[in-house]
Amino acid sequence: MLDAVDAQLRVNYPGPDGRAQPIHTAYVPADRIAEDTPQVWGAAAIELLDRHADLLAELDTTGSLPEVRRRLERDPIQDLRIDFEDGYGFRSDAEEDAAARAAGAVLATWAYTPYRPQSYGIRTKGLAVGERNRTLRTLELVLAAMVDVPPGFVFTVPKIRAAEQVPPLVALCEGLESGYGLPAGTLRFELQIESPQAIIAADGTVPIARMIGLADGRCSALHFGTYDYTAACGVAAPDQALDHPAADYAKAVMQVAAAQTGVWVCDGSTQIVPDTDPEAALRNHHRLVGRSLRRGYYQGWDMHPGHLITRWLATYDFFRQAIDVAVPRLQAYLDRRSGGVMDEPATAEALAATVLRGIECGARTAEELAARAPELSPAVLRALVTRSPIPQEVRS
């Protein structure tokens, strides 16, 4: 009886799948996307950074600003969605058809250029009765224009409200893979949680947990929609924000439902952009990103080139500080010394995961870690994260 339980738990909670989670997803309306959009966003961010260097130096607590500037020059956007939903709106079928083909052409170009996001895809319209035909057609046209689907391509489905909407998405992926001759499992999707009904259903259950189970391994992430969700909860427009208690509750449910499933959680966006009052907007976004990181939400939306500055700065500062704390504690754990804190395997797992995330995002380099703590090799860190046996050379 317990063997059967163990097997089911392994299926439902396989743990991380080895992918490196991006720190953000940049949303760009479909009528504004171009092959050079990442470079254009990076250049705009650098210009804003230089204009407000004093403020950003004040926010910089670990000396990260020079490296943030270099990041904006060479690799400003990690993950990008071409948006056919709220950022694009409803257009004529002919206009959206043309935009879908153009988006597919841009994505196809990115597959062969070094100056591109590490991962990318589209956000379609939703699955409601008046939208789903358009959703299907846009996705098909993008796939047809891409010809080959690159690793990391994903499509985001907004306004999911019921677990029963997920099996049709799985069937859609299977049909498109068959029709386009793609290997099974190529197509993956993200579910955008923007409705209270996705958090608590009419019968009191938690649909979001069922959604992940019904996705047949194709759900890569859950994205939170700040403004649709808080509006649906009745929050007044001036108070709609990432840090509203209603948003915090929804994200906490998302976090618990996705825990140990391999599905990422992505925080939402702020509508405050650095246009009319750049300094206030930069301070606000930096604060919100740091707040999300401390709550375990390691990815969020960015809607404006200026958000890239404070996204990278807050992320680098967070992980640099966290690594400075984690390394001596991991060394003590491996040496079986207290170091002032008696850490358990679960804590060592969290410390090692933090170090790996910090290296993956570029806050610190593997070379810096090797010089400081050679015993904390990637193999050792991964063993601690998965609670596997520590490699023999470290034990000896």
C-alpha cells in the first residue's frame, strides 16, 4: 500500500527539472516587437540608468551597479513574451493574423542570433467562448512562421478560471505537435492566474493544484496577474498593487500548489513606470522586486525598459547578500561544525539552492565561488539540493 503512495508522490512532486528559472519575463505588445527589441530595451535602460546614477548608487547595497550596466549592454532580457492579450487588445482578424506571422518570424530569427532572450514565447488571448478561436489561430500562425520550435518556447494562457480548462490545452498541444510533425512534449504552456476562482472554487477546493496535475507535465510556470486579480476581488484601483494582501494570499496559494512540482511561480507586474516621475518609479520597483525575492518569488513581469535596471539591481543585491550568508553555513554543514547555527538538511538544501540561483542569474560567478569555497562545487550544491549523497572527494 505504501509503495503505491510513494509512486504517486513521485509522479505528483518530481522536484526541480534542472531548468534555470529566469529572473523576469518582459512583456512586449505584438505590434511593437522587432528583432532588435532586446537591444532597444537595453539601450533605453542604460540611458535611464546614466540619468539617475546617483539614486541607483544609493539603492545599490553590494556594489552591483557596474555589473548591472554590463548586463544591460550585453544581455538585458532573459525571458520575453510577445503579447497578444491585454497589451495588444482586440484587432481585426486580418490585423492579428499579420501580427502573428510577424511575431513568428521574429522568434524564428532569434533562434539563430546570439543577441536574444534565453527563452521566449507568446501570450495568447484566453479560453473564453469569444476568444478561444482567436487564441488557436494566433498560436497556429506563430508556429507556422517559426518553422522549427526552439527549446524554451512557451505560450502563456491568461485568465484561467477552472481546472477543467487545462485538459483541452493538453489536447491542443498534442494536436499541434501531430499536425506540425513536432516531437511529443515539445509544446509547453504557462497558466496565468488572474481570477479568484482559480484560487478557491465554488465548492471550496483549490483548483490551481488540480490544474498542475491535469497538465500532464506541460505546465512550466504559473504567472500572477496583479490587476485583473485584485480588480476581481473588489480592490479599488488606487490600491491595486503587487503588495496588496489579496495579491499576497493568491501568490501564497500558488507557491504552495507548485511546491516540489517543478512548476515555477512568476510574480506579476507594476503599472508604475519611470516616465513622469522616474525616481519614484525606480524606488518603488526596486522595493517590490526585493520584497518578492524575500518571499520566494524569483521571477516577475517587467513592462518597461526602466524596470530592467531595478530588476537586475535588486536581484543581484539579494543573491550577493544571500550567498555571503549561505557559503560559511554550507561549509560548516559539510564540516559538521555549528558555525553558530545548527543547520538541518532542509536548510542546507535551501542554502545550496540559493547559491545555485545566484550563480545562474549572474549575481556571482562559478569562478568566484570556486576561489572562495572550492568544496562547494556545482555537483556538491546539486547533491545538497536533491538530498543526494555528497561526492566522495568532499567527504574525504
